[in-house]
Amino acid sequence: MSNYWTPAHHAVEHEDAESLARLLADGSDPDEVFSNMTLLTHAIDVEGDGSLQSGEPLTVHTTAVLLAFGADPELADPDGHTPMDMANRYGHDLAVRLLQTHINGRAAGSR
């Protein structure tokens, strides 16, 4: 079952920000969709779920890497869930702030 995920989604699933950054730098699509999730919705889901299961604070490193490499902060997954929907679902304030910053930056850049 090790080949279930694409390499980028595998890195996200394991919160391996370093491998994810290398894959993106080598040309992986930051907006890749697999198993009904964009990389960004997947990252936020993993960060939120991991925090719920472990009781540890929310992390944001995979979300930040994806946004730094150009992931679309408003791209909905095939089920219609946006990264912001996912972040709000988990009360993931760090991801919400990162997403808002990138959304506002894109809006300012289009003027």
C-alpha cells in the first residue's frame, strides 16, 4: 500500500515538509489533486486531524510550504471544499491566517 499516494501527497500525509519542498522545487504541481483532495486541503486536514488525535498544538509547516510554492489558496477540491473551509473546520487559526494573507496578496497583485 506504500504506493497509494502520489509522492507529493505522501509527503503531505506524513507532514514531511522537506520532501514536499524538494518535490515542488523539482516540478510537482502544488495544485495536484488526488483522492478528492488538493495538496492544500490534504495538508490542512492532516495538520488538523493530527492535532486532534495527538492533543499537540496545530502545525502549519506543510501548508506554508505549499503556499510558498504557489498552491492556489482558493482552489476547491473535487467535493467543493476550499482550503479555508478545511481550516475553519479544524479551528486551524494559523492556516486561516496564512490563507488570508495569500488570498489578499493575490487580490492586491491583480489590481
